[in-house]
Amino acid sequence: MTIPDHSHRSLTDLLSLAGRVAVVTGGAKGIGAQIVRRLTEAGADVVVGDIDAAGAAESAAEVAAASGRRVIACGMDVADTATLAAAADLAVVELGRLDIWVNNAGIFPTTGPAIDVTDEFIDRMLTVNTRGSFAGAREAARRMTQGGVIVNMLSTTGFKGNVGISAYITSKHAMVGATKALALEFGPMDIRVLGVAPSFITTPGTDDQLAPLKAAGLDIAKRVANNPLGRAGVPDDIARVVLFACSDLSAYMTGSTLAVDAGSLAS
């Protein structure tokens, strides 16, 4: 095996994604939309996939106008594997190749007491968060004929337990393991697989989803204030780390998960 030597390349060159094509699931808003913006800033062309097809189209048009990159939208439901395959094919047919796949789409409904969780609830959580990400990685790898990078959006809850969100935690623990397993299988194909694990990130979606936990007495503000940096995260905190994972700055990394959590896992 030839060992690549990046030591002669500038930091700007190592960070550049010029000539590469990415797919971002759940890319219409929040963290996903900011990931799309950062990838295009670095030179990538991007397919924006989202269950909200109109939102994906609006986001894609906005980013294309701002960046000058080719950014196209597609309706996508990660619970429907056919739409994942269609997005991967769209990248290859319309943009010429597929180099980067970001499994950002997911759901975070409050579980409530575990003894009250229904099979239907568990099935939906695992279908979207676990099977959707696994299938997305698989469909991407099938089309990454020149190697590539797959990034799984995980969570700090994938490394610990918590009360009231047991099904969500189960789905994220599963993808921590999948990230390791897929890295082993895809490495010989020159495909790297990395996880990015945020803690609490302020978006309209998370505010809505956490409302039941707040109503049950969880003091989110206090919990955030107690992390070492003393603040909540914003979408760009995550997008910058995803950009690092997708770039050649992280060329010797695979199978690991980057915690973007203001130090919350350190305590």
C-alpha cells in the first residue's frame, strides 16, 4: 500500500473540497443546512436531501446563490431506502461522482418512561435514526468508486444513559457501533467513516422536542451552564467539525467519533 504524504500540502489545500460531491441528509434546516453551507464554502457541490422537499429546494437555491457551487435538492425520507439510493444516484448522474455522505437526518421525540414505550415508537426511532443512517452509508459506499468519507451524526447520549429518552439513546448507541464496524469494512475501499457527537445544540427543532422534558422538570439551562464552556452549542459548532471530518485534514482518521460537547463527556 502506498502511504499518502500530505506534509507538502498547505492547510488551505488540505481543507479544500474542490472537485468533490457531497450528499447531506436532513439538509434543509438547522445543523444540516449549516453543514451544506460549510461544505460548499470549502468547494464541494452538494445534494441537499430532506423529507421537506420544498425546504430542501429553498435551502439549495439560497446556498447555490451565495457560494456559486452546484447545489441541488431532492425529497428524501431516510425511512425509505429507495430515496437514499435515489439521492446517491442523483449525485453521480447530475454532479458526476459521490465523495461525501453526511447522515444528518434524525428524530428526537421524547420517550417518556421506558415501561410505557410502545413497539411502534421503538420501531420508528430505530428505522429513522439507525436503519436510515446504516442504509445511507451502505448506498453511499456502493457509489464511492474513488473512495470517500461517510459522517454519521451521533450524540453524546450514544456514550451514556439518561432518563426519558431511552429509545433515542438506544438508536444512537447502535450507530456508535455501526461507525466502528463500517470503518473496518469500508477501509479497504478507501472510504473513511467517522462519527460526530453533539451535546445540546440550540435549534428550533431541538427547542420543540425538548419541551416535554422541560415540562417534566428538566432544567436545560442549568445543565448547559454546568458544562466546562458554560454555553449551548449552535449549528455551526457542529458544521465546522463535520467539515474537518470530510476534509483531508482528518485523512488518517476512521472509526472514531468526535465529541462536540463543550466538555460534557469529560465529567
